[in-house]
Amino acid sequence: MKIGIISEGYGEDSLELLVGCDEVIVLPFDKVSTNDFNLVIREHLADDIMIPSVEAIGLQLVQLLPSLKVVAEHDKILHFIQKDQSNLLSDDEYFFEIYHLALLEETIIKKRTVVSIRKAQEKGIVVGRPTIGSELIDKIYRLYNTEKKTIREIAFLCDVSIGTAFKYSKV
């Protein structure tokens, strides 16, 4: 079975490319996410998945990566109908080119993160969540369990995030 996938708002031209598909799935533009796309891909792994173009999904390559990995692990490919300047590539070659570019983008992001953390540490900037003292932990616990304050009130009173207030109210 041929399944066409497109993000809403990519126009009639892109939809016309999916005319031969048995089913066309239109992902809502305001709700297109990595998880939504991944769910659709997983549901249709047994089918031939047709996509008008890389941009017709509305996600960046690194956001497509989890779905591309799933497809590659199952020895399948996504068929991109329009390949821009790469029309000389077969569907397999084009899919793996996109897949490798997404992997490269992920590697670049990881390296930039490591370098940024290292530079911040060299400047004496502490990276990560700030630590809080045992007195504050006890105060959060007391406010929640004894004085029956809400998590939001505790966060305000103790000048901590709601997540921190929640975490230490249960300790």
C-alpha cells in the first residue's frame, strides 16, 4: 500500500504529487512534531511511504532523525518525490543522503554543546541546576506537609521553580 504524508499548508502542488497514493495523511501544521511524525512512520512501516519533499514535512533534519533511524533499522526507505538538485540519485541513495545529513547535524549539535559547556566552565560559570541547601529543602518539605501550602505558593515563597518545589515536597 502507498501512503502519502504531508504537513498541512504545503499547497496543492505538493498534494498533487501524492495522487497515486492509497491514503494521504495530512499532519496538522500547528501540531507537527517529531513524535507525531514518528508515530505515523511506525504505523506504516509495512507500507511504501511517499513524501513530496523534505520540506513538505515541516521538520528540520535533526527532528526527522528518530523517524529516519526507525525506517533504516527496518531496512526500509522513505520515498521523496521531489529531490531538488539531487534528481540523479535513486530513492535509496537520496534517503540515505538525508539520513546521513541528519546524523551529521546531530553530531554538530552535540559537539557545540560540549564546547559551550567547556567554555562556560573555563569562565567559572557553573553549568546545570543550582544546588539548594538542606535548610531550604526542610522549609519546602515543612511548607507542603505541615502548613499545607500549594506547590505554586512554595515556589513563590522559597524563590525556586515549581519543579524544585514539587521534588523537595515529597522527600
